Amino acid sequence: MTTPMVKFDNVTKRYGALTVLDSLNLEIAPNEKVAIIGPSGSGKTTVLRMLMTLERINDGVIYVDGEPLTHMHKNGELVPADEKHLRRVRGNIGMVFQHFNLFPHMTALKNCMEAPVHVLGLSKKEAEERAAELLDMVGLADKKNHYPNQLSGGQQQRVAIARALAMRPKVMLFDEVTSALDPELVGEVLNVIRKLGKEHNLTMLMVTHQMGFAKEFADRVCFFYGGKIAEQGTPEEIFNNPKEERTRQFLSAVLEAG
Amino acid sequence: MFWDWNYVWEIMPQLLRASVVTIEATLLGFLLAAVLGLVLAILRMSKTSWISVPTAAVVEFIRSTPVLIQIFFIYFVFPEFGIVLPAMVAGVIALGLHYGAYCSEVYRAGLENVPRGQWEASTALNLSPYITFRDIIIPQAIPPIVPALGNYLVALFKETPLLSAIAVLELMQTAKILGSQSFRYIEPITLVGAFFLVMSLVAAALIRQVETWLNRSLRNPGGDR
Amino acid sequence: MQLRSLTICAIVFFTAGLAVASFAGFREFIPGLLQGALITIQITIGGCILAVIMALVAAIAKMYGPWPLRWLAIAYIEVFRGTSALVQLFWLFFVLPHFGILLEPLTVAIAALGLNVGAYGAEVVRGAVAAVPRGQWEASVALNMPRNLALRRIILPQAFIAMIPPWGNLFIELLKATALVSLITISDLTFKAQQMNQTTFRTVEIFTIVLIMYLAISILITVGMRALETVAARGMARGR
């Protein structure tokens, strides 16, 4: 068996007395597309935020590409990672947020160049070529000199995807990327993600409320409930033939509303 | 030896007596500012533009010019009209006038920040304007107003040393006189600074307390939930 | 539009002040008042520059510094906000010589006012940085930026715009506080006014002219800050 690209090993996350994630074990293979679904408060967004190191974990270890992310080896022991180690391993991961979080004082192109220039050390010219190419890929070649407030929500989210890709991550995290969009703008963003899945070797982990998209796009669906994976399997298994009562209830509630 | 404790104990009684003058000036000045501010706020919110516009201009003028000159102005101008004011009275009037202009903005912001919807809802319930003002608007305006006024009370307190410029025997003037008599300025001026620091920190803590209490008791009268 | 009318206001006020001065038979005092105004403006500019530097340094030390720096910044902010500007000015003027530090009165004036306003400015900077949405920090982490790069390139430029209006108010407070330097023998506008008042006893006219001059300078500050805000906001967005 190949090394998993991402591995959660008994990971626990608590906020005070509240346990959001309870000894999570999850392995994601290279190039695998995993959709995470579940009711709000089930801890699904926390999974992504821990992997992006936006949240500290309380217990367990997260591995990325066979290497510990949250910890590092020191004198043969695993100790909590320092900033330098975090930054090195974190370079494998990119993330797209629900609220885009574009830098409002930079154009679309500058948004995509900022980190490649200042973090990866690319020359301005290289970074600009890479950014222009990616903006073209997400269909925004003509908007590269626009500021975020001059773009629609769907366009902003596509810039955010290009910005994350410019760092050449191996793993992409999508955190409810269409939840803040008007319904008519959802399609253009999902199309970009579809294209990414087809054309690039990327491991993708997405939290989503778009059940149709999860069904069509994901290799595996994980249903979270109460800080644990209540059920996981192929989209067919989860959507057509759920074993757990909770999964059934959740899916019927979502379909009724949808 | 930089710091002489014997000298400190020697001048302490005089400084304490002077601090009473400082506190008197603060309280009287602020009383004037609070009342004058309310008057200015009401005039400025008037619907008649020949009242509101000049009031706004006066408030801006007072706020944009140094309080020290305003103190000199009042101290030196009144005698020209035959009214000789004691320095303390002139100083209190000037501080009250200056901070009255600031306070008027506090009242105005507090009243105007109550959402329009509150007036509209009250109209829809057929409440009279007086009842609306008393029961709906004022209780919502007070929680932001009181701490802001408190901050200006502290600011006014910190401006009272300016009264030394017209020879009011408050803390700063006393410290300067003590310093010039003994040629030791370290102790008196440092002590004055320490006095202001302690009083300001205590006042800031008190204001925070009042703020929390007001937010609890006026915004959700059910108390802690 | 508003900018232009404010500028015109400032110029009108200033010339009106001069006109009143000449009508009232004060022509011989105008050079003196203008000299005083020049000193006032010098101290204001110097103080503002020092205040901005101190505010940035203190705010960043308080928010992100290691604990000794953080405590130093907190002490600076609390002491200079908690004591009065005049006390600080006198302390630097009368007490520093006891430690063998002899400074020009002008240096003392700029230092005292800059340090005083800088302490208030530190809270302005802190507030503006704290008001930048959390998502901006998170996006910077997701792009693997180190914290000081994120602060410098992403957070501070956004906070900068939010800081301009409160800084405008602080600069005007500083201008007003420059009047205090007349009490440490600097011949600024207030000092000149006092001097003329004592020799001529034309109190109403002198102080009215001087108040109008201060008003004109403060309007100029307002105009400058509005212009800066317009320039800085160009292309910048509300969206996140």
C-alpha cells in the first residue's frame, strides 16, 4: 500500500469542555477526492482547519505525505512542531475558504503573486506568468487587474482557487466554498473544481453542502456526526444505501430542504 | 542621590491640599460641560437650520482650537467688560466650555445611534413622542453615552494642569512653585505625574465597571441569563 | 468637492485673521504672529511624525512582541495616556536636566507631544489591526506566509485606511496641545499672543485672530487627511 497523502492518527480537538473531534482516524490516498458532509457542529470544518494548522490539536498526530505535520522528530521522539517545521510541511497544503478571504488591497493577479514571490521566492516575472496562467485556467484572464470588490462572489472564489494553486500544493482543502454564493454563481465555481480534478494530480478534501456535487465528484464520502465519522463509503453506498439511521435522517432532511 | 524621600514627605501636605483644588476644578468643570453639552446637542439637533448650523460651527470652532487659549481668552477678556473673574472661575468656565463641545457630540451620537426602526415601531404602537423618548429612546441611548462622558471627565481632569498658566494654585502650579523654591523639580513633578496616573487608571477601571453594569441593567433588564 | 470647500475655508479664515489684524491696527504684529505660527506648525509636524512612529512601534510590540517588549509598550501607553500632556512636558523640561540631559526646548516640545499623542495612537493602530477580518490572517497562513510578512503585506495595509480618520483627530489634538509649549519659553503662536496681550491689552482682537489661525491650521489638517484617505481608498475594497 502506498503512503497516504493525509493521515489523521487519533486526533482530538477540544474547545474547553466541548470535544469537537473525538479520536479521529482518517487516511486519504494520493489523488483521492474526499467529500465531508454532516450537520453543522459535527466538526467537519474543524478537520480542514486542523490540517491547515489554523487550529491546534489537543491529541494525536496529523501526517502529510508520510511526514508528521503537527509534530516533528527530535532525538528519536515526536515533539510538537516548531514554526519552521510547520511552515515546511504546510507548504504541501492549500485552502479555499467559504468567504474567499481575498486580499482586498490587491488585484486578482497580485493576490495570486503575493505568496509565490514572498514565500516561494519566485521572481516577479515567473510569478506573474504562473498567476496569469492560473487565472486563465479559472476563466478570469480578462479580470486579472480587477480588485476583489469589482468581482462577483463566484469570480472572487475562482481567484481564491487560483491563488491557492499558485503555491503548487499537493493537497487542496475546500471549506464550504459555495455556501456564501448566490445560487446562480455556484455552478461556475464547481466547474472549476471539476476541471481541477480531471486535469491535475491533486488530493482534495472538501466540506460541502452540495450533495449532488459530492455524489458525482468524490471518490469517498465521510459523514460526520458528533465529532466522529459516523459512516463512510463510496458515494453510491452513502447516498443510495446508507447503513446508519443518522445518515438517512440527515440526507432526507437535506434533500427535503434542497 | 536622585530621589529624596525626606523632601517628598516635606512637600506632601502642600501637594495634597493642591490636589483638592485640582479635583474641585475637575468636578465643577465637568458639571458645566455636561449641562452645556446637553444644551448644545439639543440646539444642534434642532430642525431649524439657523439654530443648528451656527451651533455646529461654534462646537467645531471650540473643538478645533487650543483650550489654553480659551482659558487665556476668558481670563483676560471678561475684565474688559468690567467683570473681574477669579482665575479659578475663569479656568473652570473655559474647561467646561471646551469639554461641553465634546460632550454635545457624545449626546448627539448616543441619541442618533438609536435605530430609526425604534421610532417607527413606537409610532406603529401609537406611543406618544414623550413616552417614546422616555421609555424607548433614552434607555437605549444611555449605555453608550455614560462611558463616553466618563472618558471626557478623565480627559478634562488631565487638562486641569493648564490652569497653572493663569496661576490657579492647583497641583501643577504648586509643584512648580515648590520646584522653583528648592531647585528640586524631580520630586514634585514626578509626584504630580504619579497622582494623575493613579487617578486616571482608577477612573478607567470604574468606567469599565459602570459600562458593564449599564449594559446589563438597561439593555436586557432580565439581568444575567 | 468637500475637500476643495474646506481648503477654501482654511484660506479664507487665515486671510480673514490677517485682515482683521491689519484693520485693527495690528499691522506691526503680523510678522510676529506669522513667526509664531511657523513655530507652531514645525512642532506640529515634528510631533506628528514622532507620534506615528511611536504608535506603530508600541502597538506592534504590545500585540506581537515577546513579553519584556510587550510590558514596556503597555507601560509606555498607560503612563503617557494616564498623565497629563503638560505634566509630561514639564517633566522633560524641568526634570531631565537633573539627570544631566540638556535638550533644546524645541526638542523637548516635539518629544513630549509626540510621545503623548503616540500613546493614544498606539491604541488607534491596535484597534485598526484588530478590526482586519480574521479571514485575512487565515488566508495568509494557508499561503504559508510567516507572521511578519502577513502583518507587513496583508494586515497593516488594510488597517492603514481604517486608521486615517482617527489619526486626523489625533493630529488636531496635537496641534491644540502645541499651545502648551508657550509655557516652556518657546515663542509659538500662543506665546506671541500672550506677549502682545501683555504689551497692548487688546485681548479680544489678539486672541480672536490667534484662535482663527489655529482653526485654519486644523482645517488644513482635516483637508490633508481627507485627501490621503481618498488616495488610499482608491481601488481598495470593502469585500473580503
